[in-house]
Amino acid sequence: MSFMRRIGILTSGGDCQSLNATMRGVAKSLYKMFDDVEIVGFEDGYKGLMYADYRVMKPYEFSGILTLGGTILGTSRQPFKMMRTPDENGLDKVAAMKHTYYKLKLECLVVLGGNGSQKTANLLREEGLNIVSLPKTIDNDLWGTDLTFGFHSAIDIATNAIDCIHTTAASHGRVFIVEIMGHKVGWLPLYAGIAGGADIILIPEIPYDIKVVVDAIKGRMKNGKNFTILAVAEGAISKEDAALSKKELKEKKKNGPTYPSVAYELGALIEEKTGQEARVTVPGHMQRGGEPTPYDRVLATRLGAEAAELIRKKQYGYMVAVDGRKITKIPLEDIAGKLKTVDPKSDIIREAKSVGISFGDE
């Protein structure tokens, strides 16, 4: 009987538009490289690896999915900090994942995921498994890669939300706040805000002063512009709150008025201080859904093909990454646990300020 090489694959963490396109890139390349390859898909991310919930994929399953959003394997969030904590039945998660890997005689495990997923991928690498990972997140916040797949598609949706708001804001002379995904980093609100012509962009990396935000709105009113659009990251924070410790901030939120999110708090403050009506729009999970943009499809295909190339060369322990126009690789241990944040002094911030966009800081 001829030797059959088996490659595992899973998608972990929040879903995004190009997961299927990237898996297709990996699979089509592997099928072309080897006559004797079998791809084992794990259901719902690392959970499938833990509980041996898998299926042997057929080549046809990777056809027709280039434009399909979501993930045909399903996904789940498995917090990295809980990986060493046994599950409710006392199961050692790491030992269980290793057991499944060896039981299935996998040559390599391909992981598509964001920050937490890459940390777990690195943990499995440290435990001796052959890992190749791919950079997935709409936040574009993975260290070591210029781009992540899903980012461009999410920009498209977030920008469209701002575009749609523009016409109604102009008609009603209101302040509109569009809350864009981004808890810890502001790449998505930054790009969507610039693309959508937002007047004010608030991101986690640049704590805002409510007085500066209000002055920017009043300045527009004085210039005869009766509406203002704010693109606000869900993790945007005021200078006042940024100066507090985590404990103090928790205490403040517990004792102060409660808002569903920072966008609603801003809306209330803006109404109070400007007298203008403020409305909040939250595109939410729409930003993760729908079909990938053509740009993302190309990126996903290239990243997937490069992952297959690493497997062919038996170069394990790497994340496939984007460096300028090149697709390259970077050791998992170098990127695991590191966030790529927006530098407040970067060219793109300076350029956005040059065209009159306020970041609420000066």
C-alpha cells in the first residue's frame, strides 16, 4: 500500500470573508503537488482537534468556494489563556489535541486564524507538532504581516455603511456615529473612515478629548456644514479613561451611567454639548460577512498556495505573511502574542490630518 500523506486543516476564532478562499488555495495546491495527499478538516476550530471531530475532505469540497463567505469547516473561539485549563470534564486540552494529531498520523496541521489562534498554533509547535499557519483577521492586527485576509473585505462593508449614512446625515443635518469593529487596534476604522469621508475618526491608539471632538463638530457648523460623520472604533477611549488603571476604569463604569458601547456614550455627550441630534449606527457582524472582495480572493489564493509550498518543503513552524508585494514566511515564535497597532505618528495619520480629518486628540 502506498504511503498517504495527511494534512490537517482548521479555521479558528472570529470568521471572516476569505477563509474558504484561503483553504481552497491550500487544498488545490496540495492536490496539484502530490498524488497521495489526504486533507483532514477539523470542525469548529481547535474544538474539532480536541474532541476528534473531523472529516476527510474530498477535492470537490474545495470547488465553488472562492467567493463564499464564512467557513465550510465552522469555527469557534477557544481563548488561549484557557488552553492549559482542563474542560468541564477534566480533559487536558493540549494533550487531547496532540493525541488527535498523532492518532490521525498527520504530517502537518494548517491553522487559519487571528491573534489567539496564532498563540495556540505556536503552543502546539512548542509541543512538537508540525504547524503552518495563515494570517486571518478583519482587524489587520497580526504582527509580522503587512496584510491579513479578511481586512479588505471588511473595509468594503464598513465603508459602504459610512457611504449610506452620508446621504441621510446630509438630509437631516445630524451627527452620525458609525461604530466600526476594532477593540484594541484601529486599522479598520482608520481605512474605512478615510475611504468613507468621515470627518472624525476615533481609534484605540489615539485617546480622544471630548472637547476636541465637540470643537470639530462646532467648527463644521460654523462653516455651514450642518452634519458630521464620525467613524469610531468599538475600542475608542477618552484621554480621561486611558489614564485610569483597569481596576479604576471598571469601578468608573460600574458607578457611572451605562451605555451599550462607546459610540452611544459619545452620542449622548455630543447631543448635550452641541445641541445637535446624534445617531449611532452599528454595522456589527455585517463586517465579517458576505463574499470576499476580489483583492482578498487574490491574497487568499496566494497565501494558501504559499502554505502548501512550505508543506512541500517541510518548512514547519511558520506563519505565511505579506511583506510589501511579496508573500513570505515568519517564525510563529516571533509573532505569537504580538499586536500590530496603528502608530499615531505614522504617515497615514499625518496624511489624514492634512485633509482635515480630526482624531480627537488636538
